[in-house]
Amino acid sequence: MTRSKLNYILIFFFFNLSNIFAQNKVDHAINYCEKQALNTLKSIPNDSLNIPRSIAEGEYNWRFVDYRDWCSGFWPGTLWYLFEGTHNPKFKTSADKFSRELSPLSMQKAFDHDLGFQIFNSFGNGYRLTGNEEYKKVILATADTLATLFNPKVGTILSWPRAVPNMEWPQHNTIIDNMINLEMLFWASKNGGSKRLYDIAVSHALVTMKNHFRSDYTSYHAVVYDKATGKKIKGVTHQGYADNSMWARGQSWAIYGYTMCYRETKNPLFLDFAQKVTDTYLKDLPPDLIPYWDFNDPGIPNVPRDASAAAVVASALLELSTLVKEPSKASMYREKAETMLSSLSSDAYQSRTTNNAFLLHSTGHKPAGSEIDAAIIYADYYYIEALLRLKKLKIGKSIYAPI
Ligand code: GLY
């Protein structure tokens, strides 16, 4: 037996003994999500503004957006995950319908980098589960569109091709969130798209690794580059507390993004970096492991949490726990992920009868006063993704195999 196989078996046994978040609790949480989503489906308006995005604190009804919104892919993606987790055909029909609403994005000029969040979460999950060739065409066309934002002088994708405060437009800006959209480029390059898409994704990840992080591995939200020379001009925030603070969701995008980059490239630099940005994040969490919206807000503990960052990190750590080489590190990441999911599944964070989302207490854009302590669709998406990943691990499957 090879050493890695032995490690895998030891880790499998260890976790199925440790049971921080037991399999019946995972199943219960998936059933809960099914019930909430079926209620949401009943509340969808017959309108082009029909994609659930968020529910303000203290309110019951979703705010709906259309396909152009950066969050438009999370709802169809959530429905695809629910189809995978429950095999309820109603979810397949709705996931297909809501995914198709996003098709125009594959034919239009890029509005910004969010195309991966939009098209890969929807059509990407749909293709993974059905093999529908129409979905594949949409993903391939959109990956090419995303690639039009790549600036070879800088080596990264232009995240916001428009004037945004503090970004010195028309200079080049890149935000840490953009790491997630690389997954669609990696996928496209392996599934009939150009090899250049892979090179763009690798370049973006390497240049971001060099310029986007402080010496303690905390991330800037945005970096502005000279678009002609590629020189870094400055690191700043947009949604965080301050230019030098660690905005929780920004760090969660880095953790998820570099874990995914290692999966796609097997470049050990990415695995090492994923662990560095993760270990920095894990150092300073409250006891329930759900972060405050920004780690450096001086008002902590009297400031909002961000359940969405916790859901993103829980999902990423489940993957990272299967990729790291040292069993002690793997078990630490798995344990943290299970604790995060256990907290998120408690009455402190699940929406239950408050509204039909899965989770409360996410923070969207605090400096703009928007979606503070709210239910937000991307928290739900990464929560159900993480629950399915954990279920697969508990039954001895790879997180990449369908249930
Ligand atoms: N990508 C925007 C956000 O994380 O809020």
C-alpha cells in the first residue's frame, strides 16, 4: 500500500470516529436546505427580476435581481447542488430554468470578472451533473469572454473595467474575489477551450500571490496596477474596514481560490500558499469560528459577523484537507471545517422560520451600508456545497464525485 493511500485511510477512520458534525446532522442540514429552497421557489415572482439575492435583516422576503447581477449564478448553483443532494427532480427543472436565464452573458461583452461566479456556478454545476452539451457551449463561450479582460502587461484579469472609487480608472484593478473566476478558465482549457485560458489563470494567480498580500499573508481587497507597465500602484480596500485590514470574505476568496488553483495545477507553490492564507485566517476567529465581517474592525465584538465567509472557508477547508500532505494538518483543517458547519447549522445562524434563506448573518458591503447582517445567497450556495462535500467525505467518496 502506498504511503498516501495509508494516510487517506487513517484520516478517513480518524474523522469517522471524531464526528464533530455527525453524518445524521449533515443529512438533517441538507433536508433543511431542501425545505427552505422549496419555499423560496414558491415565492419567485413571474418577472425578469426573479433571482433571489438577499433578505435584509428583520425582513422575510427576498430581494430579487436579474441575470446581470454578479450574484445571479448562486441561486441556480444552489438548485443544482440540491438536485445532487436530494435527487428531487423539481430541483433539476428549476436549476435548468434559472441557469438558462443567464445564457445572454455568454454572448455579451464582459461587464466584469464575475462571469465565473455567474456561469460556472450555474452551467458548470449543471454540466457536471447532466453532461448537457448546450451547457458546455455556454461555459466555453463565457470563458473566452472573461479572457478578454486579461492584461498581459500586468498578468492579471481586469476585475472592474469601469470607474470605481479609489481605483484610478483607467488604470488596471484586480480584486481578490477574482481568484474564484479562474476555475472556469481552468475547466474550459481542459474541456475543448484554448490552452491560453490555463496560462491566463496561472498568471493571474501567481501575480496576485506576489502583489495582493501583506507579509503576514492577509489580503488586500484590491490592487491597482499601471495598465501600461504592469507596476503595482497601491493596495486598497473597497468592501473592507480599511486599506490595511483583513476583510473576512476577501480572505475567504483567497483560501478557496488558492486551494482550487492547487487542485487544477498541482503546483506546490499554490498548496503552500493556500495553507499560509488559511492559517492566518484561522488564528483570529471567535470561538464559534464564524468571523466578524472584518478582522480589524475596532468595534469587535459589537460588529456584524459574516456567515458567508465561514461557508466559503468551510467548503475550501474540506477540499484542502484532502490535498495537504501532512495528516496532522489535514485533520486540523477537517476539524475546523466541521466546527464551522456545526456553528452555521445551529439556531444562531440558520434562518429557519425567520425567512426562507438557509443562513442569517452575512455582511455584503458594510462601508456602503448594504446587506449588513443579512441573509445572502452566496452564503447559502457555499453552505450547501460544503454540506455535500462533507457528506461525500463521511461516506468515503471523493468530494469531486456526485453523490
Ligand atoms: N465579490 C463581491 C463580494 O464578495 O462581496
